[in-house]
Amino acid sequence: MEISSPVSQVYINDDNIETFVCINNFYSLVEPRNTISCDLILSFINCKGIPILKKNYDMPFNGSRFLSIKNIFLEEGIFSKLGA
């Protein structure tokens, strides 16, 4: 179930700035009596609209993720003049 529409964000990773994504299991906050897990899906699209990476993460009940976009790109071998 999607809880929001796609979000666009410009990211910058250099010596002074690094972009992070922090996500909490929304369902846990709304209905704490039900132990509902969910999926976090991050889709990365370049400036021409071409998908370059899609990552899926399990979000356990009351779980959260704190992710570095720079590290995700480095793990996947993706390099960018403006980003990782």
C-alpha cells in the first residue's frame, strides 16, 4: 500500500553536504496494536527521467531506516558529477 505519492529531491554530496533519508514505519504510529511490517521502496531517476536504481528495504513493526544516498550509490557502483 502506498502512503504517499512520489517525492522529488535534489541531492548534493560533497565535502560539506551529504543527503540522508530517515523513514519510520508509519503504520506502527497509527495503529500500534497491529504488528504491521511494510516495505520501503526508494527509486532513483536521473535528470532525463531514466530509472537508475531501485532499492527495497523491509520495515519491521516500529522499525526505522536512516540511509545515506552517497553510500547507497557507492555500494551499487553508481557515480555522478553532482552526487555520490
